[in-house]
Amino acid sequence: MTIEDIETFCDSFPGVTKDIKWEDHLCFNVGGKMFVVTSPDAVPPSATFKVTDEEFEEMIARDGFSAAAYIGKYKWVKVDDINLLSKKEWEHYARQSYNLITSKLPTKVRAGLGL
């Protein structure tokens, strides 16, 4: 897996924008809200994404995974190495995080994004 692979998945979702936050984090956003945050310059590259309440404890119990700094209380998981997840798992978690974020957007914002 590469950051470019994750970028390809995320770019395929409707209404996605990208920006750099905190000097070196490539963030994928929808409706002005982040749904995946990557650290492409880290060695190895790492990433953070939102999971369901049911998955959170299971995910952070895995080696190389932890509650994300500052936003872990909102069920965001940090993976220390993006290669700890397969391409299929990345597709699932990126899509799921996107869906979790878009479901909380105001109706008017979702409509403007074509959702």
C-alpha cells in the first residue's frame, strides 16, 4: 500500500477535497470535515480514520493501532504503518470513514455534494 493508493480510493468518493494540515499531513475531507488523515512523510507512512463504535476497541487492541491523538475519543484510529492493512481493508475503512462523516453533515451540505 502507498499513500497514492489511499489517495485513489478517497478521490473516488463524491465531494472529496484535499489539503495539507499541520505542515505535513495530507487530509481528505468531505463537506469541510476530515475523514482520512495521512502522514506521507513519516517512516513508515501512517494514517488516521474514523471507525464505528463497535470496531473501535477491537481496532486499537491490534499491534500497530491506537486511539488517535486528540480525536480518539470520537472513535478515530491511528495505524502506525499503512501497510498493516490490505488494499481491501483500506477500501473498506476509507469508505466507512467517509460514510460516517457524511452521515453527520447537515442535509443542505449533503445535498450540495450530491449525496
